[in-house]
Amino acid sequence: MGSGTADASASDAAGATGAAGVTGAPDTTVTDAAPVPGAELLAALLDGMDTALFALDTGGTVTHWNRQAERVLGWSAAEVVGRDGFAGWAVRGPDADEVRRRLMAIQDSQGRQVHEFALVRKDGGRVLVRMQAAGMRGGDGGPAGVYCAFSEAHAQIDLERSIALSEALFQDGPWGVVLVDADLRPTVVNAHAARALGGGRTSLLGRPLGEVVLQGVEDLEGAFHHVLAAGAPPAPAELWVTLRSREGGRRRCWRSGFLRLSSPLTEEAVPLGVAWLFQDVTEARAAEQAAARLRFRSAQLHRAARAAAECEDPWEAATTTLDFSLAGFADHALLDLVAGKALIPTAATPTDAPGPCLLVAGGSLPARYGPGHPAFQTLDRIAPVRVSAGGEASAGRGAWAAERQWPRHVAHALCVALRSRGRTLGVVTFLRTADRPAFEREDAAHAESAAVRVASAVDLALLLDGRTGG
């Protein structure tokens, strides 16, 4: 082949490499049929490809054969270059004419064609290859031969499967998929992950995760650092995070798996980043937590009933019930009894430290509750009342609590009426500090269950003391 043909071969060989989807890395030298000045670069390029490649001239003679072709079929360039076709060595006799005809017909067509051939290795074994072939043009624009890039069919199919899997995951798979680089910034975000994070697939790229994750980003980034340093953990992990939203924080639980990404094109494993796959399991975990909380509270009320039954003094039974109901539920409890239009403090837990609920010594003076106090609201409605200091600063919460005659570190309160024999005997107030969440509806149900038991004990105590409720 002349130098014009060699230049065309170099140009077309580069296209063959792209068609095969593999990047070349320089290796060693290759043998050309007839080396010409300036052909050394062409020889190095052909031999350094990761794709097996050969070329035929217009008569069907092999002119180029690179090292990857030798790896696949076992024949060296010295053994192959100059052979007329493939009959008798790389193709079985009955198939040789058909293979030659199909390959040589390509030089008269436009573009690339894909064929699958069963070729013969040097050791006699057979291998199915997928071949992409295209015609070459000489300096005069006429046919100058054919070049073919090929790989084992199973390797090509594996590559196609990998690409198809990546595309499926990055489109709309059932799991969120996020790829982060070594700086822990997202580089690829699929549609599922974008919806979960509350952004778009492109708007999240390159941004720190702290811009979308309000709480829990330290745990997430810590997992990324661990994977980059030590590899993927053996099992998925569940991470609770709070996402930024217009309505405030949105708390979610993500079951997450992590994979360290390394370049396949380097001799040493160079980390490219981390693949983070996650699925939202918030509803399932919230249901499990609610069920566990309900079981614990039911067990506490059962224990309270048994302990109260052993108390000779009904006042002790009432305070014991309050002690059991506080576990895992609230930090403080107050018991106020109705006296006309006032409420008399009767029992309370310590305000400065954890401790048991005790009767108030000399408790006969009315509580200094102002109009609209949650305890009075409870008496008016005969229904639980929940209040919170909201997002106020520490000083503001202290003033809010002090105004309602509660300890200054209190941030949430739940008032429940004491009802027995169709009468309202008083109010029980449960208090939480700022490091606990606000009371919710299910908390009110538990408080009412405890209040029923407390009210029965208080009613008995009042009867024995000769007192009556309001």
C-alpha cells in the first residue's frame, strides 16, 4: 500500500477505535507489510489499540495485523501479514469464500457495517467475533481496501450490557443513583435521586450536598470518605437526613449502598469517586418506630397499673402512675386539681433535675396561671391541648415558659383533663425541653390513657380525704 493508503488507514483506524468503544494505550511495535517513510506512527497507533484490528488491500491480502488481533486469535503479525485472505488458517474452508466475499464487498459501500464471524484460533479453537468494518479510499478516491475492528462477541455483549445498565440506572431506576467525585460533589444524578433531593438532574451537579441536606450531611460525607479510603461497606446503611424545603425541614430515611469507582485504564486503582445508591424507606421506618413506641408505652402503662395496685395510699398510686408514664415520653409532669374556678398545684416532678413525682407540700394556694393558660383551655374544652415555644431563641423560650409558670428550659407542653365519674377533677401537664420534638396526636392519646388511671387514683384519694372535685 502507498503512503496515501497508509494515511487513509490511519484515519480510518482511529474511527474503528471509536466504533469499538475502547480507548487505546501505547504498547509495543507492529509489523507492517511494507514499511514506508512516516509509517512508524501508524504502526505504533495500530499496535497500541485495545481493539483487535486488521486491514486488507483491494485483492484481499492482509496488510495490517495488530497485537490485540494476535491476542484474540493467537496468530502473530509476522505469520499473518501478506496472506491472501483467511482460508485455511483463520476461517474454516467451507466458510472462507463467504467471509471473503462479505468483507471485500464493504469497500464499495458507504459507512461501517457490523458482522459476526466464527474465526479459528491458532490452537484450533473457535471464537465468535463481532466485527465493524469499513472501506478505505486511496489518494484518487477509489477503493483501497478494507479495515476491520473486532472483539470477542461475549466481550462486546458484556460492554453493551454495562452501558445499558448504566443508562437504565441514570434514567429512572427504582433507586436513587448519585455519583460524587473525590471532592464529594455530585457529577451524575439520576431522575429518582433528583426528585428525592428536591432539585433537578443538572441543577445539583457540582454543588456541595450541604446546600440541599440540612441535617445529616456529616454522616453522608463521612460515608463517602470511608468508601474512598477503605472501599465499600459490606452491607447497606440507613441514614436519617433532613432536607431543605420551602416548608422547612423534611426528614427522610434513606437505605444506602456505596461503591468506590476506580479507573479501568490505569495500572493502579485511582479512585474516581463514589457511587451512592439509595432508596427512601422513611414510611416503613416511621411505622416501625411508631409500633415500637406504642408497645413500650403500653408496657409502661401496664407496669404502672400493677405498681399502683400495690400502693396503700391512692395519692402514691397517682404519682406512681405519672412516674411510669414519663419514661421516654416527657421530662416533667404537673398535677393541678380544680378548686372552684382555680387550679391548685398538687403534685409535680422536680424542676431542676430528674426525679420522682411528689405531692406539693402545703399545696393549697391557687396556681398563678393567667387567662388563656393551656391548663384552663383544657378545662374549657375537656380535650388535650398542645403548645410549643416554636422557633424562638433560648431566652425567648425561657420567657415563654416562665410566663406560664413552667420551668424555663421547657419548650413543649401537653395538658390533659382528669376525668372520673363524669366529673373533671383537674389537669395533668406533661412538659418537654427544647431538645425533644413537640407533642403530636399520638402523644395526646398516650397522655389521656395515663390521665384516666391518674384520675381514678385521685378520685379515690379525694373520697378518702372527704374532699370533692370541681
